[in-house]
Amino acid sequence: MTESPSIEAVRAAALVKTFGDKRALDGVSFAVPRGQVCGLLGPNGAGKTTLFRLLMGILKATSGVLTVDGLDAFEARVELKRRIGYLPDEPVFYAYLSARETLQLSAAMHGLDVAATMRRIQPLAERLQLAGELDNFAEEFSRGMKKKLGLLLALLHQPKLLILDEPTNGLDVESTHLFYDIVREAAANGATVLFSTHLMDHVARLCSHVVVIGRGRLITAGALEDLRSAHGGQELEDVFLELTRGLEA
């Protein structure tokens, strides 16, 4: 499949996803430029997780367009697995595999040289303070350690797009700062990052762009500075509260 020359890493146009009579996403349109860090924001029940599942090809859109690198997120889902790194809010691992075996299995499934990949990610495992834990069962890890292992898995194949669902839930302050240092480095190396969070200070520090949705509909999308300027230079948290007031599920 040929990659689109578009500068957009992700594009949604009139995107709809229904579950029976419920519209989880209702005509959502936005674009995320390549090489940017974009925050996906919205109250609980806004449709953020549904959007991530659509991007991962786990779900198929009811109607509309959703592309990654110009490829349809569902029809090209096998090809896009090579380009996307995904960290779910609650990573789940095989109970009978160690963290090392989990990483090795993922490397093999991506068609990578397993030994070379393990050597390449060793410094990152050390930064995440996981190097000494790799031979333990991943399913027995604490929530924070599972998040760190999940990040290693998401970065294993050097993806073009990182999708992170509430990535710092369960992390302490030190690990959170390290986590975001790694995200910045990925973006500096050319990856596009799309992550959801309820922590507005993290968005303000990390993001160049934001997408805000509520009750399945787009509220606003674009450059973070443009959004703040349009609201008189208010702090992002105040802007978010103003835009989403009354939309909590």
C-alpha cells in the first residue's frame, strides 16, 4: 500500500460510530499533523476510547472517514499495526509469560530480529527501571510497572504513531516525568503522539495540538495556542471546563 504524501498523520471526516441506538461518535472531524504531540480531551464517556479502538482497527466506523498515514484505519489495519504503537489504559499480559518473553514475542510478531531488538530496547528498559524485572511474570507486575512494560511494547517497533490511553494512570511523579521525557523524545525523532488524559497541566507542557470531544461530538480541534488565544489566554484547564461544562456522562 502506498503512503499518502499528506502532512496529516491522522484524519477523521464526519466520523460516526454507533452501538445499536447509541452514537458513541457523531460526525467527528479533525486532523493531527505529523510529528506533533496531540492531546485527546473530553469528559468521561466522551468517546475517546471508542476513537482509539477505531484507530487501532479493533472497531469499524459506521460511516465517515478515518485514516492513518492516508490509509483506512480498518481496511488497512494489518499494515497499520506496523506503524502504530498502542498503550491501553489497563495493559493486560499473558499470565504464563515473563516480561522478557512478552517483549520477545511482540518483536517476533512484528517480524523484527528478536535479539537485536532486545539489545536496542535495553537502555530504555533500564531508564524505566524494568531491566531487573524482565524475567518476572508480567501479569504479576504492579499497575505502574505494567504501564512501563506497555510503553516498551508500544515503542518496540519504532512506530510512526503512538496512541496512549491515559498513559500516566498508576505512575508516581518521578515515573510520570520520565514517561513524558520519553514521549518528547519519540516526537523529536519524528513520531506523532496522540494521547488521552484528564491532567491539563500535562497537556499544557507536552502538546502542540488538542482535540476536544464531548458526548461523541467534536467540540474543538487545532493548535493549543490558537485555542487559548481564542479564549483570552486563559489557562487550559479553565478553557476545558468552559467548553465541556455539563457534558460529563
